[in-house]
Amino acid sequence: MARKQAENYGEIRRRIMACAATEFARQGYAATSIADLARANGVSRGLLYHYFASKEALLQEMLNSHLDMMLDAATEAAAEGRTPQDRFRSTIRTIVAINAGSRDLQVVLLHDLQNLGTAERAEIVGKQRRIIAVLRDLIRDCDQTRRITSRTLMAQTMMCVGMINYTYLWYDPAGPVGPEEYADMVADTYLAGLEADRS
């Protein structure tokens, strides 16, 4: 007989994904067993399988949910503000805030994506590219003097992405520089580079 779905089914799934992200970030996806995940969540293996069919399904939904949320937030932020520079700052603040609050997910996304199947990985990579495209379009719009060419636009975009995506290696959001201040530092530095007189 099938197990009856709990009223807080979605909440429990989100809690399992958050706990699993911590375990995957701490010891790696491959080294983390279903037994480890069940123990970390304080549930049986059978109950864990009630919420996720497999460890790979858990990883897939974890990353998809995270990127769906980030894409929606970045797209919304990119529409806020009167000028391209305002929209760029808003988007950088949004992405930095998300990254600061989801370090474990950033680690898993950057290190464990290859553990998914080809089709599942392609779906997630597609969402990553859509987020990058939001930044790319903003950077192009901020380039008032048209110094960035079609040849260099993606390199410029990925340089900016590197400033905000790899903070998990060193950045402590509870340290002396908070997420919003760090986001403004990134935006100031990047925009100053675009606006600098290179004549």
C-alpha cells in the first residue's frame, strides 16, 4: 500500500534537500550514502525514499530548485531601476545575497553537477546559461562607450561571474563586509572598469 502523503510534504522535501546539500558540500556527493543522508535528516532510509526516488533524483531537484529561484530573482532584479547601471547593481546584489545564504548549494553546483546524467545535467546547465545571459545583457547595456565587442562580451561577463560565484572559497557573509557591501564593491569595481578612460 502506498504511503500517504504528509500535509507538509513540500516542506519536508525542502528540509531534506537543505540537509543533503550540507552533507554533499562537506564530504562530496560520491562519498555520501543514502544511509548518511537518512541519518543526517533523522529519518529512516525508507522514509527518505518516500520523498526522493534516489540520491541522483535528490541532487537533480536540489540544483533545479536552486537555479529556478536564482533565475527568477535575477530576472526580476534586472528589471528594477531607471538606468542599466541601476539594474546591474540590483542584479549583482540579488545574486550575491543568494550565494551568501546558500553556500552549500554553491559548492554542490560547482563540484557535483557531473554526477547527473547527460539530459539532467543539460537542463541545469541551460538554467545557468540563462542566468549568465541576464548579466551579459546588463553588461552590454552598461557599456555606454561600446568598448566591449561581440568577441569580448562573454569574457567580460564570465569575469564578473567569477567575482560573485567563487566567494564560497573565502567569503564569510557574517564577517566585516556584509553581502550588500560586497555586492556594491563588485558593481563599483566592474562599472569603473567599463567607464575608465582608455584613450
